[in-house]
Amino acid sequence: IGNWIFVAAVLIVPVMILVGAVMLLGGGGEPARVSAAKKVFLWTAIGLALALVSKGVFTAVRSIIGG
């Protein structure tokens, strides 16, 4: 299950980056829309970081257990 969640997260990240880019380009310089696009980028980066950390923890626990 952990590997599936990681793969799903890795597949969602590029989509969210594209969504943020479209929001940024389509914002027309409006501060509210630019801010929303930056939030999408921020939360995408946080989500990717959490996925990578959880994958590392999962691998570490698996190697400690010996499975």
C-alpha cells in the first residue's frame, strides 16, 4: 500500500505543477490569483517532501525489521 501511495503522489505532482503554472499565467498579474498559484506550488512541494520522507521511513523500518 505504501508503494502505491508513493507512486500516486509522484504522478500527481507534475499535474499540480501544471495546474499552478496555468493559474499563474492565467492570473494576469492579479495579486489574489498569483497568491493562489504560489500556494498550489507550496503545497505541492510539501506533499512531495512528505511522500519522499514517508518512503524513506518505510524503507528504513523495512530494513530494520529485515523484510
